[in-house]
Amino acid sequence: MDTKLIALDLDGTLLNNAKTISPRNREALARAAAAGVWIVPCTGRFYKGMPALIRELPFVRYVITINGAEVYDAQEDRVLYRAEIAPTIAERLFDYMDTLPVIYDCYQDGWGWMDRRFYDGIEAFMAGKHELDMVSTLRTPLDDFRAEMRRRNQPIQKTQMFFRQEDLARRDAEMVRIAAMFPELAVSSAIYNNIEINSREAQKGRALAELCVNLGFTSAQAMAFGDGLNDLSMILEAGTGVAMANGHRDVLAAADVVAPSNEDDGVAEIIETRVLAQPSPQ
């Protein structure tokens, strides 16, 4: 069956470790787009938090953001799909996270928000310079985060928490515990020391399926690339799920195909051999 859409995680998948797109990967995407294939970045970030080099790709129109909480049409500036966490459930989550040795934030209205006491201590929780720069520039500190969220009384798109290096064993246990405490939510992770929590309807796989239907075909005609646990749902949903060689063991086990790593032009390798060799979609 012809591939009509390619869904791509960013960090650890399309982007190399220098956080750029290699020339070979970019050329493969451009050739696929020219052949009529939709190229869809899929990220845990909100749209404005995506790297400019992704947002400025001329062949990108649709984007799956915030782990599937939103499907955005950048050309028409409209949201095609939205799945958020109700304020009452968010309040319970914040109550629980306040008992843990973590810092946490939330995405709301396409931006990141964090209590100032957490924001001022970010450095102790970040896994590296890239993560530190991303979190510090894409969060606005609030003097009283909890009070402001209660005042707004609006759904949130995602909340995430970060653990210190010495608390990583606690992180693994909390992923299981939170999933049991909040069965209406989706619990995942994008980096080794965080937990990301969305509405159960906000998963990359669900958003991928919704976008494919909107475009007039099914997810069986989609190819999805990923490496992290927050990519697992779209790896399973797509007709062809591709895990990067550097991916999490659960993603590798679920994939139909394993690509070379994000440092070795793995995206281009699979597109060249499995998509560009196909007849162009009609």
C-alpha cells in the first residue's frame, strides 16, 4: 500500500544530536513531499516551541504537537484536533506532584507555564544544556502557579515533571503509579528523567489517525518514525512503524522496521528504500 503520510518525531529521530536536520534527511523529505507524501512533524512541544528549522520547512503544513493534544494546520492557522486535561483533573495532578521530589510545569494555550520556585531551580533537574535552554526559554515563571491555574480554570494541554539524577528509580515507579491513579490520562516520557502526562485522547497515535481521516485515507497508509515512549502509540498506529536504532527498547520491540540511528541518517535511509521506490500517491 502506498505511503501517503510520513509522521516524524523530532529529537532523537529526525534531528541529529546537534539538533539539526542533516542534508540527506532534508533531501529525502523534500523528495517525498514532491512525490505527494504529507510530511508531518510530531512532537511533545507546542507549535511555537518547535525549532524554527522545522516550522520553516516549505513542505510542512500539518503538525502534531504536545504528544497529540493538538493537530495544527499551519497554513490556515487552525486546530483540526484537540484533546486536553480538564481543570479538575489537573488540580488533582498538581496536588499529587507537590508530594514528589520534582519540578513540574504545564502547557496551556500553546505555551509553557511554571511556578517561579521551580523555574529558579531548573538547572538541577535538566539532563543537559539543550534541555536546560529549551525549558528555560519556553516557560513563563508565575509567582503562584497553583493560584493562577485556579483563577484561569481552563483545560491544560500537558503537564510534565522532571526528576533529579538520584531520583530516577522513583521516576520509573511513578510512571506506573500515576497511570493507575489516573486511568483517564496517558503517561509517557520523552527523555530519561521526565514524565509527561496528557489526556488519554492526546496521544501521537490517536492524533495521527484523526489527521489521516481528515486527509481522506487511513493510518494504514502512514509511516511513523520515533525513538521515545511518547512515540509508541504512533509506531503502533501507523501502517509502517519505524523505530530508530537509538530508540527505547519498547519502541524497538513494537516497530515494523528499525532504522539506523538519528546520527546516521536513519530517516533518509528508510524513506529512500521504502517510500521513494513506490509509485507516487494518486
